[in-house]
Amino acid sequence: MQTIPRYDGYIFDLDGTIYLGDILLPGAAELLHTLRREGRRVTFLSNNPTKTRRQYAERLQRLGIAADEHEIVNSSAVMVEWLLANAPGASLFVVGEAPLIGELEAAGFPLSEKPGEIAFVVASFDRTFTYRKLQIAFDAIRAGARLVATNPDRFCPVPGGGEPDAAAIIAAIEACTDTRCEVIVGKPSPIMARTVTNLIGLPPERCIIVGDRLMTDIAMGVTAGMDTALVLTGDSQRADLERSPYQPTYVLERIDELIGGSGV
């Protein structure tokens, strides 16, 4: 078994890493209880914008994991932060679900479906996507709106398979408008990397990011100068390592291997 040193800070992906659907993955509870007991700093990170940070904290708590919403960063929160810094008060059309829309409204952004009023089209993971939404996004971008997005994921892992994610929405809008998404704030973006390192309060070299996706979790960690651990309980598998430009520091069958868990 590989020997893995302890880090001062641990950044954990959620879907496919800590849990899958409503099922806690093997070893996650023991690992997190141990890290908390040792006084390690723990942060949770998700590209999924279909729940608020409070909802993520409540889900973790239901699964027996101590968590506070202020320890959680998701792509909708980072989108709010980015827009506040770069376009405060801009009028938006959101191709997304209610939690993302609610966070943007709470931050003071006006929403519109009138193409001439819309400054930004925000594309996201949207299981309520319709042709009407696509038409409004099309008209707004042709009228001068900019296209930005929460996350680049192709699908969201769920028990038994997956659900088409934000990449499908982005692709539909790009295809009909002949434009490119200007900014995607979720992993592996340096925008999200800066947000999470600011939250955890440690330099990248003292942290490890743990996730199930080579092209988001591991890519972000490598680019940000963190050690990384790929856990084979979600999207990426060993065969994917051969063709990935991003190689993790560690590859784990179970997440508790971070603390020497035997998996027995």
C-alpha cells in the first residue's frame, strides 16, 4: 500500500468522491472524522450548481458527516463572486435551476428574458432545459450578451449512470450562436482554485485536492500547484490515466486510503 503523508488542508470533491446520490461512499466517514480529530482543515468543493451550499451541508449532515455551509464552495457561489467582481448589477438570463437563480437574485442581479436587456447569459447544469430557454439565449447573444457558465462537466454521476450536465447546455448555445463561452468558473478554472485556497487559508503546497475526475479535480489541483488524489469511485478509471495530460499524485481505490484505510 502506498504511503501518503498528512496535509494541513484537504479539499474534497463531493459527487463521486464523498457520496454517490444519497449513498455515502466506503471509508468517507472514517476519513473525515479522523481529519477533524487531528485538526486538519477541510473544505468541500462541487461543480454542481443545482443545490445551495446550505443544502450541501445538510446532505452531508444527514449522511453523518459534520459540515458547515461556510466550508463548501460550489460553482454557483463562484459565479456569484465572479459576477460581483466583474459585472455588478448586470442583467442576466440564467439557463439553470432554481438554486442558482436564487443565489444570483439574492446577490442583487436583475433577471430578464428580453434580449435587448440581457448583458450575460449564464449557462449551467439544467434539468429543466427547454427550446424556449435556448431561443432566449440565442436572441440575447445575437443582441450582444456575453456567454458565461458555471461548470464544464459533461455529465453528473448518479447511481446507475449519469445525467447530462452543463457541457451539453453550453454546446447547444455555442452551436446555434456560433460563439464561444467566455468564462467557465467551476473546476478546473483558476477562478475556483483561488476561491477555495482563500477559503481554506493555506498555500497550495500544503493542501491536497481529492476527486474522481481527471479533467476537473485533478487538472485544477495540478495547475494550482497542489498534490492530488484520484479516487476511483466516480467518473475516471485507471484506463483513463494513460491518455490524460493530468496525472494525480496518488490513485485510490477507496478514499480512506488517504489515512491508511485497509478497505476491509
